[in-house]
Amino acid sequence: MTRSRLPAPLLGLAVALLSAVPALAQAPAPAARTATQAKKAEVSDVLKTPRPAGGEWLGLYLMDKKVGYFFTDLSLVPGRTDQVRAINELVFKATVGSKLSERVHREERIYEAKPRGKLLSFVVEQRGDGGEQRLEGTQTPTGLRVVRKRPGLPDEALTVKASPETVEDADQARVAIYRKTKVEGTITDGTDLESYKVTTTMEPAEERMVRGVKVRLSKAQTISEKEKVPVVAYVTDEGEMVEVDFGQTMKARAESEAVAKRMDVVEVFGLTRIVLPKQLPAEARSVPGRAVMVMTGLPEKFQQDTYRQKYVKLPEGRVEVTLLADVPKPANLKPLPVADPEGGENLKSTIIVESDNAEIRKLAKKLTGTEKDAYAVAKKIVGWVATNLEKDYGASADRASDVLRQKKGDCTEHSLLTVALLRAAGIPSRRVDGVVYMVNEDGVPAFYWHEWVEAYVGEWTQMDPTFNQLVADASHFGVGQEGNAEITPLIGQLKVVEVRDRPTGR
């Protein structure tokens, strides 16, 4: 098996969409704040919308199986009338193979309470899968200052671009319902500290049965430019949120605290894998190599021909997919450093892909040595990661420097460290999310969610450090990049209905 935690896009979606779940602002009781006083205080609309007091619990379901829960709350800071505190907490828990995968992600943000009140500070705490850390952010005149704290390690401080996030962005869905109009804003992501545009629009109301009674539900759809997955919230006229849909794959449902914390025993490999009608041919494992399949449930936006993947539309929503693998053409190879054909994004050092970290740069320089050929260096880096990282599917890390320090992990850690080393060596690179073909202990041929890398060495080439493949073979089907949650709706929807020997017309 390739990993011990939930698929990277799925886990990333759950964490990132904490900001899209409508927070439950605990407005002061009417006796404590009259309409006249509210107007005088010029509080944000986020405090004026009807809602239950005290926060809410929601069970989180993957394909109707309980895999976690949310708690979300928004209220005035105790003892103050000029600041708002938003709290969002996620617990994700499932088994992967024989191991338990669990992550706790909690965010607390403080805003000015006035209309379009600024984000003042935040605390992000993470425990379990991915490691333990605490990020403390404060807005300053020079930008957002963040202190990273981890057990047994010295604190780290960095300053990133100031966040334009406002208090209305903490609860765009309810603000949109209250105003009956579109709301646009920004959310500073609690994992990569980048700011992303978020937009919420109203949709036609629906009638549903809620606890045996037919009620009218307002609908608000929120989309982040990072995740690109529609998040639809259903809210009663009294302000109770009864359901939140994350694409077609995950749902959050209003529950009592006791019920929300009651978890199913979910084995996520078996739940999310894509079973094949028969085994792929041996050619899929060779380089050059090829695999041909017919799929359903693959949206047209994913059907873009590349050097590795070709698509032919068939009747009844089917599509023939041809996967190809080959070594880069020698005439195209370039010397170091290699310019990024996409403008520099694939050479960028980030809080996650820490290619400017001193230890990572030192190792990249050692592995490069006197070699000038970018592809030769890329192969050295992939080989080093494959042979020096222990395949420990219970040890996870969300930062490249942490992976280098612990030297163990699953496909996510292998790919993350590889990309950081490649970029440090001057090779544009990125992580690829998708599925890889395997036949596990139960003998069932299937695709399992996986992550590998793509490097630009004069042309793009895919490599898999987890399996020590200097060219990722044709059993790899890529559908996204860098933990992109846009592919999450494919889980449970994508199916392979035929394995072919040759592509159509060839």
C-alpha cells in the first residue's frame, strides 16, 4: 500500500475548507444589545445574522461513512465589544490498512468587530497525522508575522504578505444569506499562509425534511480559488445550519456533540480505491510503456491531452484513457540551472516546499556535485530519497525540512522532500496527485490514491521516489497537482469499466 493517511487532496480539502464552513456567530442576547446599540457600535453584518448560540457540531462523512467532525463558533471576544473570535476545529479519523490515521486541526482567528474589520491575529494548532505544531500569526505594519512552534525544536519566525481578510470572510455564507447578495473576500490559508480569493453566491432555496418537519432552507455556495470545490451550506430561516456539501464526496451534517464525536470504523483504502475489471498488462510496468482503459465519471475538464495521457471520447459518457511512459529525449535535456517554463512557480520556496532551507540546500548541493545535466541530477535526487527515507506509513510530516529530519514517511513525504531538493538544485518541479495501479493482499487489481513528482529537465518528466522509479511507469494516472482538492469529487465517482490491449484505431 502506498500511504497510511487519507488521500492528500481529500485531507487537504477537509483542512482548507474549515474556512468555508459557515461559522456560527454567537451574537449577544437581545437584552444585552438593542438594534439602536448595534447601529451605534457599527458592528459587522456577521454579528447580525440569526443563528444558534454557542457554536455547532457537524459530523463529517466520506461517501456516507463517518470520518470526522467539525466544531465551529464565532463570537465577540469575552469582555470586549470591538473584537470577534472565530473558532474552527476539525477531527479526521480513519484506518488505512492496519494503521489508524488521525488529524486534529484547530484555528482561532481574531478580527475587528466593525464592518470589514481587519484580521488581527490567528493561532493554528495541528496534531496527529502530519506532526504537531502551532502557528501564531499577528498583523503588523510590515506584514503578517508568524511564529512556528514545535515540540523539542526552536521557534521559527517569518513574515509573509499582510492578509486582506476581513471579519465577513469568517462567515461568508451567512453574510450572503443575510444580505441576499454575492459576497467576495479573502481567506489566509492556515497551512501554506497564502491568501486566496473566496466568493459566496446565493442559490434558490429548497424545502427539505428536517427532524420530521418540512422546512425552507436557504442555500449559499462558496468557492475558494485554491480548492475550486463548491461548498454549499443549507441554513434554516432561524439560522440553523443543517448540512454542508463539499462537492459530491463529503458532507457535514448537523449533530449533537455526542453524535458528532461517534466515529465509524472506516478503512479508507477499500472505500476510495478504484477497482479494475482485470489486471493491467505487463507493458504498463515497463519504460517505454503503455496502459489503455475506458473510464466513466471523469469530467471533461480533466480530459486534457499531455505527453503522458491521451483521451478519446466515447458514447454514453465514457472516455478512453491511454497512459504513456518514456524517458526524456536526449536532445531536449538542459544544463543546470533550468528556467521554469511556467514563470517561476515551480522553483518557488514556500512554507511547505522549503527549498531555501539551509539543510535542504546543503544536501541538494552535495547530491549535485559537479554534475551539470539537470536530468542526471534529478535521477540522483530521486534515488537518494527512495533509498534513504524509511517506508513508514505511520510517520507523516507537512514540511520538507521535517521530512529530511525524520527521514521516513509515505508517498507524500517522499514527494515533498524530492520537490524541495529538486528546486534547491535549480530544477523546476511539482508534486503530482493521482492514482497508481497495485494488486494488494486481497488480490484485487485496483488504483489507489498516490503522489509522485514531475520535473522539468528540458521537457517535463514524471518520477516516483516512493517506488524508486526514475521514470514513473504507465500505471500512474495523474489528475492534479500539489494536493489540489479540485480532484476530490473524483473519489467514489471515477470508475474503470474496461482494460484494453490497444488504443482505439491503433
